[in-house]
Amino acid sequence: MLEAEVTHFRTETSEERGIVALQISTRECGDVSVVDLLGRSTIDGQESELLGRYLRDLAAEGKRKLLLNLVNLAQIDSSGVSIIVEACVSVKRSGGELKLLSPRGRVLDVLKVFRLLEVISTFEDETEALDSFRTRGILAIP
């Protein structure tokens, strides 16, 4: 089993009327950046703008393997979905990959409506998701 070693951690928040609407933190597990999202990503509170800027910064830092942990994301709208698609395309153009971890409830429903789960690899187990980044490009020999 792969153990996640956290080598870097940073957090950004979006506040609306004194309430944290979106909290973003990053854990480095080997060469994979796990982006933990807590709260909601919507256009009205500008959380999606924060998320977009955060993901662009990671890409600018040379991060090419991104795992978005959605287990604690309570809400997402079309602007948040757009940010995820934009980040996915950008990372793929750079030779990397973006994957999703544990979307739940309303977030899962929205991702299904936009058919995102059909084009972005999605996992329920973090260890399995992290392993999937390492198996890319490895040939199986019978």
C-alpha cells in the first residue's frame, strides 16, 4: 500500500459574510498534488475564481499530476465545473493528468449532468487514485 507523505501544505480561503465559503489546501503525495476542497465553489461568492487562480498557480509551479479531493465539497455550479474542465485541459496539454476523488451529493449530481465523470477519471479511494498516476505508461508483460 502506498503511504502519502505530505511534503507541502498550503491553504487559501474565500470568505463571504464572515463564513468560509471555500477552503483549498494542497498536500504533496510524492509527485501528485492532492487538492482538498472544503465548502462550495460557486460564482456568486467568487469561490470559483479563487479555485481557478489556485489551480493555475499549481500549473505555473510545474505541477502536472493533480488529484481534486471533492469529498468535502458541498456545492458546485457551472462556473466551478468550468474551472475543473479548464484545469484538466491545461494539465493535459502540459503532459499531465487531473483526476477526481470522491464527489458526493449535489456535487456528484452536477458532475453527472455535465457528463464530466465520463471524461475525467474518478476514484472513491485515495490510495487507488494515487496509484493510478504511477501506473500510467507502464506496459504489462504477460
